[in-house]
Amino acid sequence: MVHTEQDRWSRVKGRLRASVGEDVYSSWFGRLDLEDIRDGSVHLSVPTRFLKSWIQTHYADRVLQCWQAELPQVSRIDLTVRSAMRCAAPVKAAEPAREERRETRAVHEARGTAAAPVSASHEALGGSPLDPRLTFATFVTGRSNTLAHAAAKQVAEGRHGDPVMFNPLYIHAGVGLGKTHLLQAVTWAGNAAPDRKVLYLTAEKFMYGFVAALKTQTALAFKEALRGIDVLVIDDLQFLQGKSTQAEFCHTLNALIDAGRQVVIAADRPPSDLESLDERVRSRLAGGLVVEMGSLGEELRLEILKSRVAAARTYHAGFDVPAAVLEYLARSITHNGRDLDGAVNRLLAHSKLNGQPVTLEMAEREVRDLIRPQDPKRVKIEDIQRVVARQYSVSRADLLSSRRTANVVRPRQVAMYLAKTLTLRSLPEIGRRFGGRDHTTVLHAVRKIEGLIAKDNALANEVELLKRQLQE
């Protein structure tokens, strides 16, 4: 591919980002690559069928318009999947193809009278306890969690034997941003269908089950039970410890994916950062759809507070929180969703026990310890690569490649320097994230840029500008 095509692609991505906004762009277009331009058609690729389907349905015209602004002769966008996705194998070779999936079923059957049998059935399979409040009906969506919510619903609405669109689905986010809520919502909705078995396990429960099976010499039965599940849901994978347990998890993951069964996983970091896990497991996890749930914006925090107050009002009819108090809480409590729940519970307790209405003064007093200083932004290596590539008009692929031309070497060294100074990643980890380079290469780049900054004011200013962009 000629360099001018990559330049055009960079400009088109800039138009697209400006058109849809940074959050939407990161969710849906961050992994969109240019393959070729020929005969008036632009050939783009994405890693999963889910992303392809979503972009074609919702953004095809927008992408075409951005390309036509750059190249008026473009008349068509051709979107393909970069790698073949695994599908469920047919039960019999002679069985006719299944009909198209029926219209989306309601996924809120896990509420009310349905909750008890669903929960009992789930726990009979050996699953971790489910919270009846954590359903899709109570999950509040916003810009930071739209993709994760859409993917989770896609899994929940699947039927036994349907082709698996993306596998595994891997959701990662910080504490209190809704990972467990989504995973339990998938379990409630999936188990409400009579022909599916959805098992929700915390990493701790998975470890306990495996160790207990070894002690009682029922390990084979434990493995077979797990591999008979239609959808396996694992929460808090970062807590998975022990070589034998990790090996069994790897075998189970491979067996389920190879058999066309769905796996859904949540953790507090992306697969590449789970350094305690074997490289093969990280690679398999990264091969599915990896979705990050971002921090809760103020608008989303306000909607969550409104929904929690409405839920409390069903049991406490006189409970009311003025709009000014809700806005104050949404503006002031920024850390995570659990703090928002805690704030509503405190106001409810104070109001009911003291018989006093909720006021702004009372709210300020009751939640003052939940108002925490804003954590400094955690800079990611992927963000560094993206910002540096944009600054120097090269692609992220160039930074990861083996190219040694001057216009690529310097940006690559700057990116490595920033990765070392702005993140806690080790030199070997940084090297691995820059195309599998040796740690000595990273060390050389860091020392080179340090030396140049000391005597080159222009470069020093460039690096400071990049730091500010990454830390804003």
C-alpha cells in the first residue's frame, strides 16, 4: 500500500472522529483498518463480525461521506472481517440450515416470579450466587458502556445452537463501572430461556470448584460439567491464581470455543495486561471481542442516580430527592457507580430514620466522605502510540513494524520513551507491545530521547506537548 493511501486514511479517520465524537469513534472505529482502494471502492476490515454488522447497520453512510470528502470518486465501502470467526458446528451433517434467529426476545424474564427458579437452576449447576437486581432492565447505558451493553445483549439473546458471533466476549473496566452487572444480566436472561445453560462463576469460585474436585477425585466430572454449558461467564479473571487452575481454565476455554459455545469474561484490565496468565491464554482472550467500559460521565451518573431513586421509591413511596441534590451528587461523586448507590442509600436512611426531607445541605453533609479527589488519568500504551502516530503523521502499524526509515524511527523512540515515563510497564512489556522488541531496544530508545531532549528545545517542547495531550 502506498504511503499516500495511509495519509488519506489518516485524514478520513480524523473526519470520522470529528463527525461522531471521540467516545463513539473509540468504541466502534478504533480497530477499523484500511486494506485497499481500487475501482472506486474502499476496502476496510474489522476483527469481528459483530463490529462489521454494527458499522454496516449504523454508520455505513457516515463512513462513505467521510471518504467522498477526501476522494470524490469513491462510490462504495466494502467491509470485511480480518479473521474467520468460529461458529457452532451443526449437530448432523444432513440437518437443514437453521432459520434466521427469531425477533429479539425480551431479556427481562429474570425479574419477579421468574427470578427464583432461574436462580435456583443456576446455583444447582454450581454457579456463584446471582443478585436479582442486576438485570438488563436496571442497567443504565451511556456513551462509556454502549458497546459492552450491546455485545452482552447479543449474547443473552442467542439461542441454543446459534452460530457464535464473537468468542470470547471480554469486558474490562475499573472498579464499580458495571462489569458484574452486565455479566449477571447475561446470566439471568440466558437462563430464562428453557433450552440454554448459562453458568456465572467468579474466578474465586472457579478455583474453589477445581481444587475441591481434585481433592474428591471428581475432576473429570467437574471438567465435563463445565464443558456442557452453553454460555460460561467468568467474573474478575484477574484473581485467577495457580498454575494448575490456570491450565484447566485454558483447556476449558479452548474446549468451549472450539465446540462453538459462548464464553464471556470480565476483568479489571485488558488481556495483554494479565501478566500472571500464560501467554497462550492472553492470546486466546484477545482473539475475541475485547471491550472497555470507560469511566462514568456526569450525564450517565445523573441517570444512574435517577434510576436508583426511582427503584427506592417503589418500596418507600415518600422518598424524594430534589433535582438540585441529584445534580450535586452527579457532579461531585466521580469515582464509581457503587459510590452513587451508597449516596442514595445514605439519603434514604437519613430521610426515613429522621423523618426529614432530603435537602442540599443534608446531602453535602451525608456524602462528604464519598467525594474523593479525582485520580490521575491512567495512560495506556495504545493511547501513546495513537497520539504519537497522529503527531508525526505515521500509522500505529508503522510504529510496531520493523521499518528503520528516519520518519518512523524517531516517533517510535519517542513513543517508547513516553511509555516508560508515563506508565508503570516494564521494559520487556513495553518492547512486547512495540512489535515484540527486546528490552534493550526500549532502553536504547529511552536514553536516546533523554539525551536529545537535554539539548534540543524543539524536541523537548514536542514531548511536553504529547505528555499534556495524554494526561488531559
